[in-house]
Amino acid sequence: MKTMSASQRAAVSVIGFLFAIFALFPLLWMAISGFKAKTEVLQTPVRIFPEVWLFSNYGEILNDPAFTRAAFVTFVGALIFAAVGLWINSMAAYAFARLDFRFKGALWLYVITTMFIPGMAIMVTSFVVVTRLGMLDTMSVLIIPGMASAGSIFFIRQFYLNIPIAVEEAALIDGASRFKIYTTIFLPMSYPPFVIVGIGAFLGFWNAYIWPVMTITDESLFQISQYLAQFRSGRGSEFGLMLAGATLGALPTIGLFLVFQRYIIQGIKISGLK
């Protein structure tokens, strides 16, 4: 295999660095603008750095009870959504990967087909269903719909298919039930796909906007995205504060990627999708 020379490696590093700056610029601009006065954000000519760094913007947002409540509700909801979703989707993935039952092929085709239906296409019917079930303005309407994910089932099932069948057969000979095999053998081995699916579910819940706006009117259940939308409509001229809030709202997603980036790449490699 031909290796790159020192000059080629330097050129690749410079190009990668420039691409990274270009990709991260909107995020950096948002975070830096959170320190600006409200009249300075849209000032022309555009200034990257503020004349006076207003750290009070971030302090004011953090001291807003509505923000801390929205952050807490969103964080707890995202944790429950990801954890219960992993449990449900992994059990479905195990059934499709290891069990034989009637209409399995037709059911699997149905699950795969749902992956190609845009979420917006079923938004209205989903709203009608949760309305008739009396779920509006409750945490359940944020968590239960969307918990079962065809994409997650497919991803975990592909991982389970790569686990040697001999491991499962040995447990069956020893008299273990299917549920025990799932909980004692498959679950402990599911860390790589669980990291990817769990982070995806957490971020999906954290960044949701349209569904919470449709189903939640109680401000005590507002999510971060709703808080920011309400802030924009009520105090839209205070751009510095609004961008400080947006930056704080994005921190958990950035932190998740920084903490789990190694495991995310490892999981993609193991799942054979790279």
C-alpha cells in the first residue's frame, strides 16, 4: 500500500482543518454571539468577536426558571425515550433475527416499508390518535409515539445476525428460555449498536420541535426547542440572549458526541455499515 509523503500529509491536514473550520463556523458564531449586546449581533459590517464580552447573557438564561425547567423536562424525557426505546426495539430485533414464527417475512417487510414513510406524512393521523386517547399535554405524548423505530430494529437486528448461532444453541440445550437468552447473552453483547441507536434516539427527542408544538400547550412541559421559540416570539430583539440560550441548548448534543465519538465509530465498524 502506497503511503503519503510528509508534504502530502501536511496538505491533507490543512484541507481537513479548513473544512472543520467551515463546518463549525455557524456553531462558533452562535456561541460567540451569545456574548454580544442585542444591537451588536446584526451590526454591519459583521464583527466576529464582540466589543464587550457580556457573560451576563449566559447567566441570565441559566437563571431563567423556564429554561432550567425546559432543560430538565427535555433531559429526563430523552433519557426515558432512549432507554425504553432500546428495550423495545432490541426485543423486536431479537425476534426477527432469531425466532421463527408465522408471517415473519410479511411482518419484516411491513417494518422495513415503514422506514420509507416520511414522519410528516403521518403527523396528522398520529395527532388524531393521541387526541382520542387523551394524551395531549402529558409526557406520554412526547415519549410513546415514535418509541418503536423501524430503523433501530433494522440496525440492531443486523448486529444480532452476526452473533454465532452456537452460542444460543448451547444455552437452549442447557434449558434457558428465549427471554433469558436475550437478557443474559444478547443484551450484554449489544453495547456497540445500543450506543449508536441510543444516542440517535436521545438527540431525536432533544431536537424535536413540530410534534411538541402540536401536542403540548402546558408551559411546564415545554422542551428546549419550544422555550427558544417562545423566547424568540416574546423577546425576539434580544439576539444575544437568544443565541446564548440556543448555545446552552446545543451543549448536551455536542457533549454526547465528544464523549461517545470513539464508540460511535467503533459501532459503525462492527455493524458493517462503514
